[in-house]
Amino acid sequence: MRRFFTILLTGLSMLTVALLSAFIAMRLAIHGREVTVPNLAGLSLEEASEKAGSLGLALQLENRFYSTMVPSGRIISQFPLPGAVVRREWNIRISESLGAQQVSIPDVVGQPDRPASLAIRRLSLDLGTVAAIGAPGPSGIVLAQTPPPNAEGVDRPRVSLLLSQADSTVPVAYVMPQLMGLSFSAASSRASSLGLHLVAAIDPNSAAAQTSAASPITGSALSRPAPDQPSGPAGAVGKQYPQAGYRVLRGESVRVILQ
């Protein structure tokens, strides 16, 4: 019996030693690959890469900013911050200084997308966000830009563009032309050129009401003249709705009163 307990105790002791050794080895394996992030601010990219590489860390250039405080080519900021504990082969994201702003922001509003992009890159600027919005006219025309042309105090060399995008759902708007004084045919022709539909009514007190065959329908709408009747109803336009200068959309109806 004593021999059995001796063997059992020996086995338990060996198992305890083995587990403790495994725990220590695992801890060393984990923490032995951890390093403290160094301070890279103010270093050149070459110096920072060499310093990080000596600890098994890698650099990732994420942003470039203009700065009047940090010379060009030097590191402005980093993440993780100095003193943080990370594993080896971790990427440290850095931002590089471009020095003081020396490039003027070009004016590309009104230009097509491709020439505008080339003009931006020709000045060693980055093309930022490019968005589009439905607008009348052709697609791919620069409607706005950020930063604006010749802006000063820009923080980064990046220009974002807002482009036009042809959209059939965007109504085409016009300024209502002057129709008063014109004959029905002339007014109809001018309205049709803008995609407007002319609807006429005859003033019951006018001379045209006495001579027009449409007089029994006083105040009611008349259709535009048929092809075999190009002249349309008699009389000149005395009133119009909407009035001249108002905003109208293609396809709208315009009501005129003939006198």
C-alpha cells in the first residue's frame, strides 16, 4: 500500500511540474512576442521604418497633411500611440507632413470629370471623394469642389468633386416667356418650343367672342388648332397664367385668355 501511494505522489508531482512548465512556456511564447510601440513623431519615414523594423513592427502610411510646424517628410502622428504594447508584426499607422501649403487649389468647376481629375493630379494633389447628383444636362460635369478654388489653409492635398448625373426624374425648368399680345398661333409656337401645352379661353366681352365659332363655350378651354386649322382661335393673348418670368416645368399647361 505504501508503495502505491509513493508511486501516486510521484506521478502527481511530475504532472504538476509538466503543467507548470507548459504554462510558463505558453506565457513566454505570448508575451515574448509583445513589444512597446516607440515614439516616431518628428522622424523621417526612413528613420521611423528602421526604428519600427528593429522591434518587428511595420509602418503603414495612412494620411498626408500640410503643416507649418512639422517639416516636410517628417511624421506628424501615429497610431497606436507611443507606449502601447502590441504584438510583433503589428502595423503602426502614420501621417506624414507635407510642410506648408505651396500648391494653389485649381478651379475645375464646369469641366468634365476626366480633364478635372488630370488637372488635380498634375499638381500632385490627391483626388478625394467623387459623388454625383441628378442634374439637367450632360453627365460627368463638375458642379462643385472641396476645397474651393485658390483656398488657403488647406489641411490636406485632396480635392473632392461633385459631378452631374443625367436623371430623367429631374424636371427641366424654364422661365415663362411673354405671350401677351401674340396671336394664338404665335403663342402656341413659342410655348411648344419649351415643351409647354397651351390652353386657350375666349374673353366673352371681346370682339373675338362675337366672331369666333367657339363663342358658345365662353370661358372653357380650347384645344390647340388642328393641322388643317393652323391659325387657331381668333384674337390676341390678353392674359396668361403663369405670368411671364415665373418658373415653369416642361410638360406643364399654360392658360391664356384671348381678346
